[in-house]
Amino acid sequence: MTSKYIRSLALLLCAALLGCLLAACGGAASSPASSAAPASDSASASGSSTLPSSTTEANTGELNPGNFDENSVFSITGTENAFAPCLGWGPGVSGCSLKSVIAAASLLHWAEDARMSSRSPEAIQDAFYSWYDGLTDNQQEGFAEAWPLVKDAALDLLSDKDSMTGRIADAGLDADTLPGCTLKNWQALQSVLDDIVPETNGEA
């Protein structure tokens, strides 16, 4: 009886020990899976941290000046200042010859700075009307009467500036800076204005 009891007890102890070993092995096998979870969390956390950066880059890219429409009316600036010398005088007014040179020099400078030859006619028209539509009826009529004189003075500055030396000096302009415009930029502006400025019966 004693030997059988001892043998049974030994078997129970072996079974218990084997169970402990299996439990220990099972825990060790599951530990890699549990340790992999934090790595996955950190990876997703790292991935989410890059989202604001990429989003910011996309938004700022839309504001890149390189995407700006060059033919937009808003990119043609200085219209009011350019046309200011064209107002307040006309054919037959004292000093109109000198005033026409001053106005022509102003428009030539504007045509060059705005690179009119690279603009669409519609963009030039819109820029002109943004100024012209704000004038009174008398001012609009006065400009229409002065336009032929301004146009002629501009063409003279472009083609035969030497013949205008006296008028340039009397107008207080710097001959070295005139005409200050390429023919193609002036022609782009002139052709648009010739089409839209009303004709008048004013005489020089």
C-alpha cells in the first residue's frame, strides 16, 4: 500500500510539474505578439504625426505665386497713375503739345512694366475699364479727344525721339529714359485702346 501511494503521489507531482512547464511555455510564446502591439501603435502614431506636415505643404502649394494667372486684371497694376496725365487737357488747350508727350511717356512706361505684349486683349481692356468707368462723362470725352495726340507722341518717341528733343526738355522729362518701352509692348496697348476709345471730332 505504501509503495502504491508513493507511486501515485509521484505521478501527481510529475503531472503538476508538466502542467507548470506547459503554462510557462505558452506565456513565452504569447509574449512576442504582445510586444509587437506597441511597435504597431508607435508606427501608427508616427504615421499620424506626418499628416499635418503633408497637409500644410499641399495648402501652401496652392498659394504659390507661380500659379497666378498672368492675364488676370489684378496683375496689371498702376492703371490710374498711368492714365492720370491724360486728363484735364485736350486739343487746342494751351500746352497740349507738351502734355501729350508727358502722357505718352507715362503710358509707354506702364506698357513696358506691365509687359502688355504678353497679356490678352481682354485683360488689357479690363484694366483700362477699371479706370475709365470711374470717370465722369466730361473726363471720358476729354480722354477720347486727347488719345490721338497721346498716341502720336508715343509713336514719335519710339521712332524718332531725336526730333522731339525740344519738347522732351520743355516737358521736364529725362530724354535718357525715353521711350523706355519696346514697340511690341506699346502696340499691344495701342491696338486695344484704338478699338475701344470712342472717336471724336476734336482737332489739335
